[in-house]
Amino acid sequence: MKILTICGLGQGTSLLLKMNVQEALQSLGIEADVDNSDVSSASVENADLILAGEYHIDSLKHLDTPVIAITDFMDVEEIKNKLQKFFKGE
């Protein structure tokens, strides 16, 4: 599985989110390739799942890829809970 983390420019915030997603996945025992990018490049990436800030969700609605909105990029528990729900099909 490939997971993409998104921010406006694809640099700092998406990299921070990427590291916290990797930590959450590890604690859940889920293996995935996690990469980061900017919101405008999300449509050309071959991702199975996208995580982005709530403020980018409208910009990603045109994609077929599932998108999880994250409120606090620093909150690993929020990320873990939302990933767990996604993988359980909730």
C-alpha cells in the first residue's frame, strides 16, 4: 500500500505528517510505503490513501483516492485512530 501525505507546498508540514503516519502505522503493525507531496501534485501520484489537513480536503475531492482529514499533524493518536478506522472499513 502507498500512502501519501499532503500539504500546500509538499515540504515541511507533509514531511512532519509523513513521519507521524509512519509512527502510527508501526504501532498498528501495518506496513505501507509513505511519501509526501504538495496538494497540486496529488492527482499524479499513485497512492492508495491520502492524508491531508482539513483545509486541503476540498482541493482533493476530485480524486478517486480515499482521503483522511487530519486536524492536528502532531497528534499521533488522532492519526492512529483514523488509520485504524480506515483499515477496519469504518
